[in-house]
Amino acid sequence: MPRRLTPERMDDPSVDRGDLDRSLRFIRGVNRRLGGARALWRHLRPLAARVDGPITLLDVATGSGDIPALVRGWGLEAGLDIRVTAIDLHTTTLDLARDHLAEQPEAVRSGIELIELDALEAGTRFGFDAFAAVHAGMFLHHLSDIRVMTALRVMQRCARRAVIWNDLHRSPAAWLGVRALTAGAPAIVRHDARVSVDAGFTKGEALELASRAGLESVRIRVAPLLGRFVLSSGATA
């Protein structure tokens, strides 16, 4: 089946704050259990040998800011200073991200900056080669193919070393898995998780979009049973 885009309830500017909080909590759990945060960490660690000073990261459509918090914390444990600029366009989502980061240790919070910004405007805001790495997790499936390519071009413009795209792999296994995973979950979680899989990407689609966007030295790792993939350009992992 081709990609099918259905508006996600969490993207609605007027979404109920409580519903959005429940949705973001679910995504945090998915990122922890299904490897979203670890995938980014695997690509950031090798950059330490190639970057003078702190490793700067732009996290696009950051949601709760949970992945920035995790990779910054792991970096501190490993003696790496990962400094994150985390952007999101949704005002209430950013408010909830601030709440989540307020629960983190000061050493983690101090290295993360939250900014309200459209992902497609990041190139204008930050400029060429502004960050060592640029990451988008569980975001590009919200966009049409043409906007996916635009976002990837913006990410490439902002990244000196690596672009990392972490997203949903569309397959019958993922379709069945997300229904099992969200059984009994709140309505917003069930709806958004299921339409997200429909909007995900096959391996071939992700590679084609990356190629058409001009990304080079592209690698992709697919975990079909987890319904995830990680595509990188210029990364050493």
C-alpha cells in the first residue's frame, strides 16, 4: 500500500493539553523501548573524534525533548559534551517539553535549548553548517513526500557532519504491532499511532527520498519487527 497521510490529533494547535501529554508520554516510551534514542546515540558517539569541542546537535520537531535529554545524559556519562538545540512548532508541545526537561538533572537541562520554530525554517534561522549533526525522529512521516525532501535539504544545509533520520517503517508487521502496542491506550494514542504507521516509509521510499533530496553517503538500518528505520548521511556509525 502507498503512503497514506491522515492528520494526527497531536498536531492540532487546539488539541487538549491532557490528551497531548498522554500522547507524548507514549512516544517517550516508544523511543526508549524501540531504540529511537539509542539509534541517535550510536551515530553521535563517533563524531567525538571528528569534532573539536562540544558536539552540537539540532533536534527537529523535538516533541517532549526526551531524546535530547537521553543523549545528553549518556554523553555526560561518557565524558562527551553534547549540546542540543531542540525545535518544535507546536506551542503546547514545547510547554510540555519544558515540563519534562524540568524533571531532568541540571547538568542535562543546561545543555538543551528549546526554540519554537518550523523545521522548514531552520536553514534560514541557523544557517549553513551550524551544527555537527541534525536529527529528525518520528517527524518526517507527518509530511508529504515533497515536504520530506525539503526538510531533508534543510537538515543537510544545517549539518556539518551528519544527518540522522529516525522514523517509522511501513509494513504489515508494523501495522499489526502498533495495534497490539496501543490496545487499551487513550483514543488519541490509538488514532495517532495507527495513522502514523500508514504514513511511514518502506526502505525503498526512504532511500529514494534521501537521494532526491541530495543526501550523500547514505546508510539505512531497518528493524522490521520494531517498525523502525534509521537513515544517515555522512555519519560514521
